[in-house]
Amino acid sequence: MSLKIYTVPCRIGYMDNYSYILVDDDTLISAVIDPSETQPIVDELSKLKIKPQYILNTHHHFDHTDANLELKEHYGAKVVGNQADYKRIPGFDIGVNDGETFSLGKSKAEIIDVSAHTKGHILWYFKKDKALFTGDTLFNLCVGGLFEGTEQDMFLALQKIKSLPDDVLFYPGHEYTMHAAFFAKQYNQNSQEITQYLKNAEQRLRQGLPVGPVTLGIEKNCNPYLEADTIEDFCRIGE
Ligand code: ZN
Ligand code: FE
């Protein structure tokens, strides 16, 4: 009884998105999270012989929803996103709200509103499976830009993530680790953990693998934006 997760790199080399294919092992009900680009996702789905029933979006930006309509047409999948974003998510079918639970077969996701990168950005938290899909809110060693929210909003969003257990694995919407590496290393001087983090990351990338998933426990100690305990410290990062 568990959730299987497959990572699909999209827009490689220019936006470096990650879409994810989820399969509930028990029922074989499946979904695609943030379908960024049609072809790589369709290729992976065919390889896995999966026809997804759902498309789950973290937010409305085109690099997370661009394949919504094509996948919807191709597989008859239903598009699920924040009810508040029903006008901005292409092909919107099913609305979810903060604090609600969405069932993917027997796997259950809690919806966590983290409005900051965009108003209406949500996290998909599969509590029992210890998997958190963070879209453009949390990346490896950095966080998403503030398109529609304030620093205060992002700080609050990160506090919600910090309150989740350390053994949860997070799955980000982009591969940005190496962009953030230099700053994270400077911020965490003399930290063994960041040295190990970057060593692992470089190794994985050299093998053509995604850096993630990393546990929240490690991320809380290595990501400067998660390390900040007060809004003042958070705002000071990167100054
Ligand atoms: Zn975005
Ligand atoms: Fe994005």
C-alpha cells in the first residue's frame, strides 16, 4: 500500500522543470503533477503503461500547466487545482482548498496553501507516504521568487513546511540546486552537512539524475531560507 513516484525532467537546459508521475499501488489510480511539457511526459507514461486519471497542479504558471489540456484530451484526465485559481489553471475540473484531503486511490494528499510565489500556490502533502510536492515554493537550497506575494507570505509558507516531519521527502518543481549552491555554502560556513549535500548533488547531476528528493530534515539545516527563524532574519538573506 503505497505511492510510487516517477520524476520527469522537462524544459531541460532552459527552465529545468520537474513533473512527476504518481501511481497509487493499491488501485493503480495515477496522476501527473505539474505537467510542464507534453512530449517527455507522454513518453514516460507510455513506457510505464500508465494512463493518468488526474492532473494535479501546484500553481497556474505556464511551465507547470502547459501540458494540462493535451494530457486531459489524450487520457481524459481531470485537472485538479486550488479552487481559488479556477480561472487561471488551464482545463480546471476539480477544486481543492487549504486543509482538505484529496484521494488518489488509497493514497491521500493534504492540501496546504502557501500563497507567496503566486496567490493560490498549494503544496500536495502525501502524509502517510512522506512525500511533499513543493512546486515553486521550496527548491533545493533556495525558494521561489515572489510574483504575487510578500516576504511575509513566503516566510509564513516556509514555517508551514518547517512544521512537517524531518523524514518527509520533498519534490521541487525545478532543478535549481547548483544555482543556489554557492550562496548556501557561504551562508553555512564550516557545515559538514552542506558539504555532504553538495557532494551528493554533484554526483547525482553528473549521473544525469535529479538531486532530489531530499528529506526536510536535511533541507532545514542547509537551505538558508528555511534556516531563518524570524521574519527579520529571512528578509536579511541575500542582502
Ligand atoms: Zn511558478
Ligand atoms: Fe516554475
